[in-house]
Amino acid sequence: MPDLLSDFANNAAAAVIAVNKRDLDKHYAYTTAISTLNLALLASVGADNKTLLKGLILPAPLYSLTPMQIVEAMLLEYGETTGTD
């Protein structure tokens, strides 16, 4: 990322574009990380727990859950983490 004060001192439009691109890149990285974590959590809970999760959030689909919602639902169901959890 260029230094906005020196590289874009005479070009405000380029600075705005660079800042917007940086913000979009950050947002994309964040949403990709959340999606990857969500998929990993859903894969780790198993089929029975997916059914439990579906029952908690009907009519919304499973992919609309946040990772924290998955963890909280599993803690409510089982009370604690065990083993390698």
C-alpha cells in the first residue's frame, strides 16, 4: 500500500481509489476467513448436530450462521468442550 501522504500528494482521486481498494481487500479477506471457519465448524460438528443447528435457526439456511452462533449452540447442547475440541 503506498504512503498516501507522499505518493498521492497531488492526486486526491488516486488516493481515494487506493483507500477504497484497500478497504475492499480487507473486507474480502475478512468474509473469506469467516466463511472458511464456518465451513470447518459445520464439517466438524457432524450430521446429528447439523440437524440440531437447522432446528435452531429455521427457516434460515445453515450457511447464514456465524461461527460464534455454531460454537454457542454446541456449548448450550453439550455444556463444555471435551477432548481435542
